[in-house]
Amino acid sequence: MLFGCTTMTFFQKPILEAVEIIGKCGFDCVEVWADHAWDERNGASAEEIKEALERHNLQSTVHCPIMDISITSPNRGIREESIRQTLSSIDLARDLGSRLVVIHPGSKFSRLESDEIHWGYQVEAIKRVLSYAKEQSVLAAVENMDSDKDIVSVKDWDDLNRLLDDCGWQEKQVTLDVTHLRDSSKILRFIEHAGPHIAHLHLSDGTASRMHLRIGDGELDLKGIVSALQKAGYRGIWSLECFIPGNTEEKLRDELSRAKALFS
């Protein structure tokens, strides 16, 4: 099995330094956040990132940008710019030779926004993104979003399945973020129904009110979740997406040890 870690756990550091630390900690893969790669102070070119990955013998995945963008914004200019940047993250994945790119569906601007209009924007945007990824020979895996927010329209497998059906997309590949579902029984239900469609995983702990906690600091039955994924035949990256206050190489090594302990 392969373990990965997001560069965003070291967002305040230059991305090349983040890649180096993740490599030193013994990970197999880095999830390159587009926002981090493109940051005007801490970012780096695709060529520089690819060289760093090769130097540390790391595979990669890419996470689409999320900062101040919305691919379903009712403001057409913002919507189009958000889609453009998401497409650029697919270019980044292509240039890095990444295993896949994680795609965030959009959310409503307000819970008062029309469901029908919002869903129309959602389908249009995701179809454009998936079509472009296919053209570039990049696997795009759409992620389930925060289940506790009224403005979120893609929260679980049923929503993802509906979205991909409405896009007319047969190759259903998704990213399961366990902490976004907040509840172990909901996560196990997702795995039961989505099974072979789970191409990627974001692993962290959580509670009913907090997400992306360190493994063991929340209330999720992560051992049971790992077991269910294995039984479902999951063969992707076990990618850590926890945010560790004052993160260091030592703390990240400990987090990897916690993750590996889930398999014992």
C-alpha cells in the first residue's frame, strides 16, 4: 500500500521544502495543492516540483485550487475564472505525471439560491472539467464535500452518483474524504455503495463539529473504515489530509506511524 500527504500541511513553507520533508518522513506520494504550487511567495514551477518529486522518489496527485473560487458561482465572471483555474490544475497533473487530480464540486453562494439553477451550473462545470481531464489523459476524481453545510450540494455518494449521471459520465471515479462525512456509519455506507468507484482517499480524523484532525484525535472508527475499504478492494493512495498545528518533520513522522497502525 502507498501512503501520501498533502503539501498544504506545510502551506506556510515553500512547496519544494514541503515536498522534501514529506519525502524524508517516508511517504510514497505527495498531494500537490494547486494553490500551494501557484503561490506567489512559496510556489514553484511544474518543472521544479517534478524534479523535487523525482529527487525524493515520490509519486504525486494534484488537488484542484479552492481559495476564493467557485465553479458554480452565480457570478459568471467568477464562475468562468474558477473553471479556468480548475482546468489549469489538470494541466499541472499532466505535467507532473500525477496519478490523478482531485476535483471539488461547487457550492451555493447562499442557501436561498435556486436549487435548479445551481445544479445546472454544477453539471455544466463538472462536465467541462471531466471532459478536459479525459482529453489530457488525466484521471479526475470528484470529491464529496462538507456534509454539515446547507450550501453544499454534493455531500455523499448519492449526490456524486447523481452528478456524474447528469453529466452523462460512465467512468465514475471519486475521492472519498472521510472527515467530510463526520460520522463513521455514513462513511461505511459510502464505501458499501461506492466501492469500486473510489479512486482516491483523504484520510484524517474528525468529530461532529471538527474536521481534518490528527489520527486518533477524533471520534471516527478509522480502523473499521480502513478494513471496509480493503474489503471493497481499494488500491489507491492512503493520502493524509490532516492539519497539524506547528507541524514539523517529527510530528508528520508520528502521523504516518498512526496511519500505518490502522492496518495492524
